Amino acid sequence: MEKRIFINCTKLIHELKHTNEIQQIHSLALDISDEKCENGLIEIMNKITDNLTFNYRGTLFYACSVYDCSDYFSIIISNIILGPYETAIEAYNLVLGNIDYRKISKDTLRDSIQKMSIFNSELDHVEIIEETVNFLKIKRDE
Amino acid sequence: MDPLAEDFVGWTPYHYVHQNPINLIDPTGMSATTIDGEDIIVNKDSKGKVTGVERINTGELTPNRLFVQDPSATSETPNRYERNGKFYEQQMIPSSEYTEDDYKPMKGNLNNPSQFDRDRYDYVAKSGVDYTDSSWLSRFGESMMDDPVTSEDIQSVISRRKLGAAKFTSTLGAKKEFQGGKQKDRDKTIFNYPQEFRRWFHRQYKQSGDKDATKDELQDIFQEWQNMGSPKSRK
């Protein structure tokens, strides 16, 4: 069983790495998430940071929700700021539930709060930015 | 002799915080600096007469906000904030609703106020305050007691802002708890959709390759999902 998942994961990750089709990227990211493939997060994050997926990242962030995303905290924060709405919502959900805040330094939290306080003028998802700032402040003060 | 005079060419040495005491303070007399966000709370009696003004420094770079007591409001009244058993209506516009461009002139040239500054000037000027006077803080409170800013005054400021700002009111639900000052105690908004909806949305409703949904689209889809009896994803 484990071997099957491993082979399947290797194939899925390889395919994700080499496709530029948004439709396929979404579908593969969800499959990788379903299998909870060990190295899946790295490849999904690679796609998230690819300009190609701008405006299509909501599902990709959703696919990350089975992983510990602490190593990608800054990417997540940037996408909450940049949006669009669905992306910001899914990224915000990762901030709430998929970050181990023991791994995030107080300086990083402070920087993120500062960064978001400056850029919180995007009308469509300003509430998400504000909520993220509120949440990070709680974490900063803990 | 002002040691920083060269930094402020074009300004008379007799001005205070670039004639902008609403946004700036100058505790050392050397140069102006921004102030923390502030909540201004206007209390009224049952007849609607202003009885007092409180100011709470949030200690953070938050937008200034104005809360005016609504004596007729109850816990059932929508869009009211509760504090110490009293209900308030938020009337000031959060600066977060301005775009980045609205702030830009402030950074480069203090002689040329930003849109945000201009709106704030108009807003305070209507309350009868000479905002070029450094004692404006206390006088602002006094003038509010004599002649509080009306909702029409505020509307006239709102109307000059970007249309998107109107969305602010739609994000407020029914009764809200207002603790005053601390962001972490502020309202929860409705955008935190349940996990089951998100699963259904990404795996069943949305087709692979679809563009990200906008706020309005997502709200409509959420409504649709609820109308369908909140089905679980088959995938």
C-alpha cells in the first residue's frame, strides 16, 4: 500500500512539476493533497510562486491545507496581501491552521504585521488582511 | 536656530506639524511624526445630546475610527457596537478603505496633502475646529458637544471616496462586541467559510482550471450551498 502511494506520488509530483496547464495543475495539486505526498508541498508552493498561477491560486492553497506550511509563511502572507479574494481566503486559512508558530520568529511576525498594515487598502479583501493582522498580533503577544 | 531647518524648506519655522495635527505630532519640537491609531467615542444622553467624548489610543498604526452612541439602539439593532452596556455606531471611515494612492502625496510632499488628509480636514473642519491650532484635540471634543458632526456631514465625505468603500457596511453583521482599542478583540467577519463548504467548493463546484472566485461570487456560491442543504463533497 505504502509503495503504491509512493509510486503514485512520484508520478503526480513529476507531472505537476512539468505542466503549465492550469487545469492540470489544479487537478494534480488536489490529488497530491489527497495522497498527502511527502514532497508534494514543495512542488505546490513552486507553482504558487509561479506568475502563471496568479488569479488561480485559491485551489492550490486549499491543497496545502493537509501540510505544515510553516516554512512558507512569507509566501502565504504575500498572497493574502496580493489576493485575489479566493487566494487570500485560502491563504488566511493556512495562517489559522497550518502554521506552527513556534517555528516563526517574533521578528517575522512583526515584519508581516507591519507589511500588512501598510498594504491593507485592497478593497476586495481588506477584511481578510485585517483579520490576519489581528491573528498575528495575538501570536506575537503570546 | 532650528537644526533641522534645511529639511523643511518652504515651511515657516512657526508652523506646527506641517499644519496637520490630525495625523502628526511633534513631541520633541524637532520634526513631525505619525501618531498611533485612535478610537474617538462620543457618548450621548437619551435625547441625543452629546455628553462626553473619550479618546482611546490603540497603540498601533490602526486607522482612526469614530464611534457615536446610539441611545435608541438595543442588542437587536444591526450594525451597532456594544461597549460598557452602551451601543455605538461606527461613523468614521477606516483609512484602510483608501487606496495606496490616496496616501502618496503625504510621503513625498507635505505641502500637498493626500486625499486622505483632505477628507480628514473636511471632516474635522465641519465640526468647527481650527485644525491649524495645536490645541485642536481638546477643542475637537468641545465642538462635538456643541454641534456634533451629523451623518449628512459624514456622508458628504464618504461620497467623495471611491465607490468600493461602500462595501464596508455590507461586511458588518448584526450586533458586534466593541471592546475599544485592542484589535484582537474586534469583530469577526463572515468570510471564514466552513471547511465542508470549502471542500465542496474546490472539489465539486469548481472546475479544475477555473479562475479564483471574487468576494461576491464566493458569497453567492456559499448561499447556493446552504440553499442546497449544505451537501458534502462526493469526491
